[in-house]
Amino acid sequence: MQTSRSIHRMFVLAAVSLIALSVAATTHAVTFNQPVQEGDLVATTTNLDRLIQIRGNAVISDINFGAADAVGGVFSTQGNVFIANNTAGARSIDFIAHGETMSTSIIGNAQLTGTGNIRDIAVAFDGTVYVSYAGGNGTVQKFTPDGIGGFNAAINLGTFGITTSDRGSDHLTLSLDGKYLLTAARNGAFDLASMDTTTGAAQGFLIPGAGLGIGQMALDPITGNRIVYGVTNDVGGFELFETDFNTVTGAIGAGGETPLADFGANLVDSIAIDPVTGDLYFTIRSSKLETGSYALLTAARLGTTFTEGSLTIQLTNGAVNITRDLALVGAVPVPEPATALLLFGAVGLLARRRSDNRKRGESSADAVRISA
């Protein structure tokens, strides 16, 4: 359980993070039809050419980037959405604040010096941004806030050693303490991997079974030490598994696999878990988004596995077939009184800079937007 001191520190770091995000708008802005709000799901599609915003049982924004691999992955923290944007080869890390619709670029192409398209991003509470690339065997760069509204030059953190360029590979998750990055690889030399965010040391885990690959994985945010993942071929009648993650050493899979669920002939492509309630979200390779309670997961760990029939269909839409990444927008933290002014000041700085940018004549024609 978090103490009041740890919560206070979290909100101080949140404010610092927001200050670091207050930079100029991107040339290729991403614009949602509706403001980002708690409970939204954001996903990238099969060819990494579309970004969708889901609310309840509807796709409320469907943004077509016009070319395969033009968008990489998505990440959400503190109610905000981060996007790996590769539009027209001008790579950028974009940010849409909670309650807003249009993106702002926080890191531009000149700073993104890795090989190939950006595959995904992860953002720590202190504002540090981690970027993975589709090229360079899973290279990761680290960007730390410079304290004056931008980011320091990229640190080449390390390489996961992922040799496949499959669009389901290299998507990032952070451990709860921010000490490790986690990723998955499809059809590579291994299936799951961790990377120390300080040293860049990486280690992998190969799931038992010939020719076995996986889709996206999710770290259980309730326990912090279990990784849930879908497999791309039926193993013993199951398509959803989990394994252990050592939060101290970063090792994965020491305790073997635990079968969780049978989805019949359908494959699980992407997974998100609510960090507060533990609610489960799955995109299924039958054009469905399905949800379930955390109780299903805890029961499966005790031997009572579940089936797809135990889940609730939230949405049936071709846009969610073979999604490559899925992010759940959580709640915006409410700061303690001692930190409220600091956080308010950071948000104000971001809003003022956006206003200044627009006054300088930024064209809305640069926004890539297609209504759902």
C-alpha cells in the first residue's frame, strides 16, 4: 500500500513530467474526435497504419495515417496518451493530454537517432521516455527531461536482441517501480524479454513449444510480478498463459508457465489490465474486444481456467482485428494540497505554450484526421 509520502512524491514527479512535456506541436498532429478521458482504450491496427479510440462499445475515432508502419505503438499514464508517430518518415513522440484531442510533439525526428521506425514508447513517472525501434534488433533509447521543458540527447540504453521485424514485436511495458522495461517478440529467438532501465542489460525467455510465438503481453499491475500473454497457436487447449517476473533481477519464466484460458479457435492479439480494478481487456482475432474481471485471473492461478464464454463482448468491429498495441487510459491522479499548485502550474505552462504555438499560425491542415 502506498503511504501518503509516496503518493506525495508521485504527484511531484507527475508535475515534473508535465513540465517536460510542454514543447511545440508536431508537424503531423494527431487529432481525436473526442477528448481523451478515463476508460478510453487506444489501439494500433494490423499494418500499423491506423490509430483508434474506443469508448464503451463504439470506435469514436479512427485515424488513418495513410501508410503501413506510419504509427508504432501507444502508451498511457496519468490519464494521458503517448503515440509513436512515423508519418512521412518524420518520426516523433506525440502526446495528447487528458481532456484534449490534438497531439503535441515532445521529441522530434532530430533526436530520434535509432534505426528504423519507432515501434513503441514507455513513459516513467519522472518524465523519462523510453523508445524502441523496429530496426537494430530491438534497440531502445532513453530520454531524460532537461528541466527546461525539453529532453536531453538520446542515451542508447541497450538492445533486446529481437531479430524479427514483426509488427507485434518490441512493444514496451514498464515494471511498477520503473526498474525494467518488458517486451514481447513474435517468431524471434525468444518470446519475452526484460531490460534494466539503468544499465541496459537484457535477458529473454523462450516459451516452451516448437514454433511458438506470442502476441502482446501485459504485466499484472496488481501483483507486479506476473506477465500475461496470448500465444499464436493452441498449446494443450489453451491460448492465454502467464509466467513469473522477478522484480529484483528482471528474470522471466523461472517458475514455468501457467495456463489461464481457452479461446477456442480465436487468438488473443492484445491485452490491457486496469491498474486499479484489475479488469481485463482482450482484442480477439475475430474482430472483438472482450472484457473480464480480475477474479477470472486469480481463479485461473489456482487451477480454475476460464473460456472466452466467460468474457463480455464490449465491441465487435473489424478495426480491432489483429490490433498490435492496446492502451487503457486511467484516472488522472488528484494531488495533495501541497503539490496542487505545482501540478497546476505545469499544466498551465503546457496550455500556454500550445496557445502560443497556435497563435503563430500552425495550420490545422497538418492534422491527420478521419472520423469514425
